[in-house]
Amino acid sequence: MGRRRERVELKRLVADSRLVTVTGPGGVGKSRLALRVAAELRKGFADGVWWVELAALRDAGLLAQVVAEVLGVQDVTPRPLTDVLAEFLATRSLLLVLDTCEHLVDPCAVLVHRLLRAAPGLCVLATSRQSLRVTGECLYPVPPLTVRPQEHGALSDGAKLFVERARAVRANFGLIEHDTETVVRLCLRLDGIPLAIELAAAQIRAHSVRDVLDRLDDRFDLLVGGCRGGPVRHATLETAIDWSHKLCTPAERLLWARMSVFAGSFDLTAVREVCADDRLRAEDMVELVAELVDKSVLQCEEHRSGMRYRQLDTLRDYGRDRLRQAGDEEVLLRRHRDHYLCLAKKFEAHWCGPDQLDWYERLNREHTNVRAAMDFCLGDRREHLLGLELATALRCYWFGCGYVREGRHHLDRALALNPVPSPTWAVAVWARAWLLLAQGDLDAADASLAPGMAYVEQHGDTAITGWTVYVAGLAAMLRGDPIRGAELAERAANLHRCGGDPGSGLFAALSVQSISLAVAGRYDRAVAVTEEGRAACDRYGERWMRSYLSYVRALAEMGRGDPGTAVDFARDALRFKRLLTDQAGIAVTLDVLAQATAALGQADRAACLLGIAHRLWHTFGLPQLGSSALLAASEHCEEIVRRGLGDAAYQAAFDVGAAFEFDDAIAYALDEQPPPPEPAPSFDGRELLTRREREVAELVAEGLTNQQIATRLVIAKRTAEGHVERILNKLGLPNRTRIATWAAEHGAAARAAGSADHRNHR
């Protein structure tokens, strides 16, 4: 609420220092203040403001990965990701906000120091309970909210926060003169700490303001009066949390503690499966969760998939302490792990089928909890084998959904802790080699695959052997030996037809067999293999591998001299690939689409497509997956188009493509409706949103669901959901209803301004 003076001061510090760390105890409002200031600073950074949430991250080895995900950098090469980020940021002007750094202070300090040295246009705003201790760091301790009445009797920020939260639990709550004085006294008692005020306001559902103050006074006398040391504000917040805990029923307290094992957000199904037992019945969970939401212990978020919940860090830490004191922490961590291991195995079983997108979206929603489960497994010697199972079950998620580096990170750790050969070990070996190939590290892939090949020749079942031989075939093709690649892939396909994996395993083998044949110039045979594979995919309802087979069909049609048909198949591949973050698949498909477009005489369009592909390859880090044949074809296309247009015209069209936002780029490639013009700039919070996010906010205001938004904009449901989540985070709004209100207010103003501008220039 408010904090005008603090916002002004913090913006001044950011203008004067390239690293500002907002400090203070939990619950004081560091994140909320940083978010508000970041929104107000948006117009001062040409390349935007980027918000990185670190609260749920425990594996320091993934810090750079999480930052890269937010920035849209998907470089998969073996280079250190800090170097990749430094290069990416070197010429950009942006504000990077690192939220909740205290549990990763040293890794954050190393990363920030490296990035600030490399990128003169970079500023970092961090929130942490302690300093990062980086040279040049400016600290801003967040003060409590003002609690005394302002000029002309206006409510203070603390009182406004109390009233807003009170009305959230009791719609008819209103302040009378007597209540106003009591609210001020209550906020004074709570030292103006926002979280403490919110917890107190939650009690207004069943009590008067006077009752809340009296009960709080009693609690302070009991807990603060004598024995507790430490800073006053820390004691105040601890007392407020203790008091809220005391007001919960025994079942609510138990659930509060058990839910502390979740990282990030979670759904009601997870609560039932992880937290329920003979002490907490599964059928009571809906009511218990609702009560904890009403008491401000839980926050709820609306998603297309249903409601999701999360705890503030301070409240989660409190619950974890209670869980630990009760001796239940390890039991609940195992239940949490079992739930997400089961989810990963369901993903593995159902990935090859008509629900691929749903599973992709579900894993994305649960990613932070999957990471937490992985950390638990790999941090406890007794759980190492289950960690290997978890990392291995998600191999298609790592490879196909934009997490190549993270997948290798987890498999590296898991294999190092599980060196004894076994069927699970053998799957992990070929999966790791698969990811190494995606990184272009062919030598490391060969070294990784060798012991796996030896194992499967003696002990492997047909499916594991088929996948291992497939990876060997892919390696041969990428090394420039397409004949050997085709032979190995054909062997893998036969293994899968004869008792192996007749789903994803067969489709993957056929994709490598067909692309090897196309690269070798055997175009008719390549077409036949792609058609066999596409038909098999259709029987399963599978679309990820089918999109690769459509890409290869486009490549083969180019070899057969039919660019028109090649365009059709390339676009068929893109229509599904854009729904996943399969950046490499999109980029190779754009390359062949550019080649076909150039062959049809559309040089301007081909140059633009090459620009789009170049931008994707730049963030991916490994053009044409390291294949010399694919690289040569792309370079030949560029030479032809450049020669036809001339250097200046080519570069102009190329730059247009490179400047497209992702959704608009793919729409252009598919020859769909061109992107709408940018709206006039505004300074009411809209500047923090991208053009697409502003458009999504307007559709939310129209009452559209995420699915309807996806249909309207021709984007994935997952993409629409991600836009809504980012809008909520950037604007600090609690739910979709508030987005609708915000969009109705600011959208109308923007449209009015645009209409006036149009009339003035008509």
C-alpha cells in the first residue's frame, strides 16, 4: 500500500547505483516495494524490467538457469551459463530484479558481480534479508509502513492496508470514528509490519477491531514481555504469527506445518496426497485450505487448471519449524517426493499420446516442486536411486520442452551418485547422451554412451537397446556420417517394432532415419519413412515427434525440387512446435521454410524468416544443432537471398525478422494475421507489460478464459496462462478480477488517448 516516499527514495538509489539491495526482515514488504518500483522504472530501460523469483530455488547450481529462463535465453551449449548471460546482456539496457536472495547470497553475489562487469547497461535490484556484499552495492533497509494519521486526517499506509485486507474477509467492513483510532493503535502495536497487519486483519471476519487489539495485547504480554530477545520488529512479527497460529484449529495448524514442504505453488490434489493421513482426512482438505486462505496463511491463485495455493516465505518457514519440532519433516518430504515422482512417471507413460500439451503445461506448473523433490533425493544417500528415477522419467521434458541444461545438470548429479549399472542406470546413460547431443558436445556424448552400449548388448531389454542405438544414430548423423546414422536408426526402429517402445521410441528412430536419408540425398526413401512415422504418430495422437517428421518431410521435398509442398509441411511442423518451447525444432523448421520461400522467389520474406531463425539460434547457442550439412544449406540460402536483394535490402528484411516478438514471429512464418500496431506509450503501469501482455489483459477484461484467449490469439493455452501469471506478478494484482478492473480503467484511457491522437493526425 502507498509507500510513496520509499518508492521515490528507492528509484533515486537505482538511478545512482547499478546494484541496490532492498533489505529487511521477513514480512516487511521488500518484494512488494521492489515490484512497484520496478513497474515505475520500466520506461527508463530500453530492454525492459525482468523479475526473477528465487524463493523456491534451493539448488544453487540452477541459479543462472532460472535467470536465463526469465530472460528467454535457452543456450544449450556446454559453455558456462554465466558467460552466456554476460554476453547476452553486454549490449542491453535493462533492470534485473532478483527477489528473495537470502538463502543464495553467495551464488547471487558471484553471478551479479560477473554480470555487472560484463554489461554496462545492466542494473540489478535485489531483495534479501541480508546484503549481497558486492562491491558498489547500495543497501536500502525497508522501513515499516506509516501508521499515524496523515494530513487532513487521511488514513496512513498501514491503516489502508488493514482496511483493504479486512474488507477482503468481511465485505461490509467499514471504519467508524472509534474504529479508526483503534486501527491506528493496532497498527502501532504491530510496528507497521505489513504481514503482521494482514494477519491481524484476517481476524475481522469473526471479531471487531477492538477484540482483535485486545487479543493481540494479551498475546504480546505473554510472548514479548519477558524472555524473547532479538530485534523488536522480529519479535513483533513472530508474535503476530504465533498469535495467528494459536487462533487456528489443531487440524489447521497441522496442515499449515505439512504444507511447508511445497515449493512455489501447489494444487488441492497435491495437498490431499501429501498431507492427508489418519490425522488429517482427505475429505476435510477443501474446508481446511479455505480456512487457511481466510486467515491469510495461504494465498490462492486462479489458473486455467483450477486454484493453486502458496505460502509466503516467512509463514512457510514458520510451518517448517513446527514440522521439524514435531519430528515429521522427513516423513512429509518423502511424501512430497513420492507425489512428484509419481507425477513424473505418469508424464513418462502418457507423453506419447493426445495429451502431450496438457502434460507439458502440468509439468511447467509443478516445475519448482519437481526441483525440490530432486534436491531431497540427491541430498540424502538413502534416496539417490529414486533421484535417478525422477531425473530419468523426465527425459522427454528436459529434451523437448526447453530444459536441456537443467536435465543434464540433474542427470550428471544422479549418475555420479548411482554408478552401478542397472536398467534405470542404462536409461539415464542414453538420456544424458541425448542431452549432450542437443548441446553439440559430440565427444562427451560418445564417452557417455559407450558404457551404456556395452551394458545393453549384454543385459538391456529391447526398448532400452532401441533407444540407445537411436542416440548412437543421431550422433553419427550430427558427425557428418548420414549413412551410418540411417543404418543405426533403422536398427533402432526395428527393435522398437519388435517388442521395444512402439510409441516415442519408434517415432524418434524414424525421425533420425529420415533426416539421415534426406541429408544423404535419398529423398524418396526419406519421404516414405516420414510418412510411415507420421501415420504411426496419428494412431497414437502424438504430435511432438510428428512435428519433427513433418520438418524432415519439408527438407526432403526441397531435395525433390518441390518448395511449395515443403512450405506446407514446414508450417505443419511449426503449428505444434510453437505450443512447446522446443526452440531448436522451431529454428530448424524456420531454416527450411526460409529455403523453400526463397526457392519460390519470395526473397524479402525469406530474409525475414532467416532473421527470425537467427535470433532463435542465437539464444539457443548451437546453430543447426551442429550439423555441417544443415549449416551449409542455411548458408547457401542466405547467399542466394542476399545476392537477389542486395546487401542493404537483405539486411533490412533480416533485421525486421530478428526484431519480432516470438508469437508474432511464428504468426508471420505461418502467414497468419499480421501483428497489430503498438499502442501509444503510457505511464500508468502499462509500461511494465509487453504488447502481448496488454492485449491479454484486455481479453481478461472481456471475460475470456485462458483457453478462449489462446483461441482468440492463436497461441498455446500454456502461453496464455503464462501471460496472465506475469501480468499478476508485474502489476502486483491478486487475481484475474483485479486484472479486469485494471484493464477496464487503463485500457479505456489508452483507447481514448489513441482516438484523440488519431483525430489530431487525420
